[in-house]
Amino acid sequence: MKRVFQHPPESPTGKHYWRGLGELSDTPEFRQWLEREFPPGASELNGDEWSRRDFLKLMGASMALAGVGLTSCRKPEMHLVPFTKNVEWTIPGKFLYYATAMPRRTGAIPLFATTVDGRPIKLEGNPLHPASGGATDTFVQASILDLYDPSRSRRFVHKGKTSNPNDFDAYIGTLRNTLGSQQGDGLAFLVGETHSPTRYRLRAELEKTFPSMRWCVYEPLLSQEQITAAQSAFGAGTRLVPKLDRADVILALDSDFLDCGQGDLESVRAFTSRRRVKAAADNMNRLYVVENR
């Protein structure tokens, strides 16, 4: 038998609890929706008693009609296309490793790159390098995601409109002829501080083609005062390399000397090596930090 559950009657005295903003406002639209709470067509079944057998008949007919309507829906077919030219030095199903380095402001981080069919999928530190000892930082691990970033530009855009590679090549050719006639006068490159042999080679080629160009290096996170002080005390082209593994007391005056953004993993490993006590004769280093609030 079908049972209709009704809400208990409200108390004539005491607090009145409403179930939503619609019941609080008590508009005519809410009253009409409340009377038609069930889906369209359900009110036509009032007065008829539906057994379990009748309910299963109705559901079976609904599923049969749904099967007829969905016969044309199927998963799209995708074909595997083999390489027309195989990737060099690769064996299908096996990884290929490369020794590489990630340039940073004060040096580089030695790495091992794991590739599959020419696509890098993992970066790990080179354990044979004495500076890092096989360690990496968060910037290295996150850099592999830049290759598969869905937000990367996939098309050519000129003044907000979609362009094509041919128009881009034509524009670069025109710009190069114009700058070449002026010996690069008015051409400037603003780059960040990094030690990349590839970028040094490209800079040398650009300076041969455009002798009057300007190459400007700016790094907001690199302390120019530190560089000036080191060159004044020890001469030009010098850089301080602290040996934190030999220091018993370290005083940092507004200095983040463990900044991984510089890629100085050697200093990080040297500092943490004195924080581990392995024997009774070992002493931990002491760190004092003074920063501007």
C-alpha cells in the first residue's frame, strides 16, 4: 500500500522554523511549486495504486526505449598512426636518459632527463656531480610541467587576431631587413640573469649581425650590492662562495642564503650536513637571523 507522509502540524505557540528562503517569503510562485513538487505527470497517477509488478513493467519499457534511442551513440574511433621516421636512438617501450643541466642565476643544476619516444617525462639530479649529489629543488620538478602546460600558446596572434606561420616569417624577415640596414640601432634585449651556453652563443651571433644592438641583463632577485661589494674587496669577476659546512656560527643579516631560486644546492647541502648529529662528538651549527619587519 502507498503511504503518504505528512509533516507534523506546527505548534500554535513557540518558534516557527522555516525550511528555506522560499517558505519564509511564502510567495504565490512558491505555493504553486510546492503543490507541483513532483515531476510533471506524477499528479496523473493519483488515485491509482501501483504494484511492484507494474512499476517494473514501466521501468523495463523505459529502458527498452532508451536502448533504441542510444543505438547511434558510440565512443569515437581513434587510430594509432606509426612513426613515418623513428626517433633516433630509441627502442619502443624503453626509456632513454640524457645528462643535461638547468641554468640558474649563479650556475646550473646537473640533471638526468628521462625520455620516452623523444618526450621528456622526468627530471632527476645527477648523483655523479659533487655539488648537488643527485638532489634537485621544486623548480626543477615543476619545470617538466611547462612542456605539457595546456595554457601554452598554440597559435600565432597578431594584434589580437589569429595569424599563421607564413605571416610570422614574413614579418620577421621584414623586421630583420629593417634592423640590418640600421646595424641594429634601436634594437635591445632585456633578459634575466642565467648562465646558459646556448644563450651566449645566440648573443654572439646577434652581435655579429646587429653590432649596434644593446643587451641588458636585469634580475630583481639578485642583490647588486653584494656583487659590488665582492668586486670592490676581491676584484672584478669574483663571487663569494660560502663554505657553510665549516661554519659553527652563521649570522644572516636580511639574507636568504638558502634561496633555491639561485640554484645553489651545494650551499643547502652544506648547511644541512651540519644539522645532523651522527656521533657524540658532532656539534650542530648555530644560526642567527636578523630581518627587516
